[in-house]
Amino acid sequence: MRELTVNLGDRSYPIFIGANLLNQVELYARYFCGEQVLVVTNENLWLPYGENFVAGLAKSLNKVDSVVLPDGEQYKTLAVLNNIFDALLENKYNRRTTLVALGGGVVGDMTGFAASAYQRGVGFIQIPTTLLAQVDSSVGGKTGVNHPLGKNMIGAFYQPQCVVIDTEVLSTLPERELSAGLAEVIKYGLIADSEFFSWLEANMLRLMARERDALIYAIERSCQIKAEVVAQDEKEAGLRAILNLGHTFGHAIEASQGYGQWLHGEAVAAGTVMACELSQRLGWLDATVVERSVALFNMANLPVKPPADMCPETFMKYMAVDKKVLHGTLRLVLLKGLGTAVVTSEFERDCLMQVLRGVA
């Protein structure tokens, strides 16, 4: 087992990474805030993991209940979030409560948001079951729900007590979901670690084959990078925004196509290529890096182009409500070299429009 720490002073917490950690209750039981636990999962995970997990907790805790949410990004809404609050109130949960998120990014984001709001804050543990959630959304305390006009626009920064990453659950992850998670892994190499990017080029086929050692290393390095950034800028006042490489374009794709049509990682992959192409047009990034990025996303079976029906006007409509917009000015995460990301509004609009139009 590997253990990392997200250093946030008295709110620091561990990330445990390894095989078969899900049912090692003794590993994370000490992070429960009391003996009341509500497990939040989704309908696809209930039978393979959720039912046994809840039964295992019930052997050592006074009160354990569960909420099973519908599966999919399209259900990441305020209306569905109320299912969690209903369960908490109907079962008379108090402030000595811990919510456990057993699921992917949607479950984790919604559970964390519910924990931040219920009685103004209760305990929260992340047990991510998708690669994307393991390397990205479960770490760093971003929680929330979507709005038809923008992704993750309603939420809170709320850190978990711990994150438990069990690599064995990836054995049942659909191929498309595995690829979606690899988009975020590739992102970390592009923004912060050129050697890791090269390692991914050499080991992508091992990751696609779900080789345990390769997965553990990729997850650990991704979490290390994110933890280091979050420790320096918890609430995205500056540096943390580099973690959103490709996301401004990607969120526009997700919102315009209808949440769930494109998986988050798929949209991020296409959006990251667009960010690389814009960086190249600005003279900041060598063409060979763009070519290597496209090749790596292709190797991971990810899209490298946005939907054919998306015009520049559609992109700009959704990008205008991106969280990085400041004083009405669009800011983007771009690259000034492999492993070096910047958040900037200093780009030529003509170059951006060429990328949005797909001009070769």
C-alpha cells in the first residue's frame, strides 16, 4: 500500500492507494466522525460492491444506512442531491455523522457537497471506484452539482477526512470509463512532469491492460501532483487552475452536448488537444509536443477533436461562464512547454477562433 498526504495544516488528510483496500475497514474507520455512517453509491455499484460494503460496516457501527443514486452525469443535479438530504433527515442523522462516497466522480462530488451543507458540515470519506475519480475528483475537496448553463457551478470546497483508492475495483470498470480516467492522467504529465509524460508514452498499453503495478504508479504520481498543487492553493486563487488544462473547452463540450453524452474524460481529452494547439499557434509549444499528445490520447482510445456540430459561437457561449473568467475576461490554461502550464488571458483572439473553427 502507498500513502500520500494532502498537506492543509490541521485539515490535512491521507490518500491510501493499493489493492483490496475497500473492505479493510480498520484502515479508515478511525476517520469516521462518529458511529453514524451514510454510504452514498449508485445503482451500478450497489450489487457488485455497495451491498457487501454496507453489511461489513454494519458489523462494527451502531447506525449504517445507504442511498443509491441513479448513475450518470445527467443526474448530477440539485434535485437528485436532495435524495441524500432526505435520507439523512428521515433517519435522524446528527452532526456526528460521516458520509462515505462509494463511486465515481458524480457520487463523490454530490456526497461531498451534501456533507458540506448538512447541519453546516459533517464528516466525509472518499472511496473512488473509477480511474478518473481516483486520480482527480476524489482529491482536493471540490464538490458540487451541475447546472444546465455550466458544469460544477454550484458547490463548495470541502475536504474529506481521507481518500481510499482500491485499484482492484478497476477490474470491473468499463473500457470507456478506463480511457476517460487516462485523460486526466495524461493531463498531469502535460502540466507538471515531462518525465511522467514520457513514462506514459512507454507504458500506456500496460495501463490499458490494467496491469496492477503500472496503475498504482500512475495513480500515485497523479495524486502526488494534485496534492502538491492543492496544498499551495486550496481554493483555486491562482496556481490550482492549472489542473484545469483542457477543461474550459471540455466543459463546453459536455454542457452543449448534454451531460453524459460525452464522458468528462473524453471531453477533457479533446479540450486538452485544443489547448495544446492554441499554445502552439501562440508560439509557446513545439509542434512535436502536440503530435505526441495526440498520439498518446489516441493510444488511450480517446477523442482528439470536439463534436463536429460545435461551432465557435457555441463554445464561446459556454466558455463565458467558466469559473476562470475574471472581470468578464476569459482565462485559459495553456502550455509554455511540456510540463509547464500557465493560466492566462494573454492570447490572441484570432488564434483562439482558429482553434475553435478547427482550422488546420
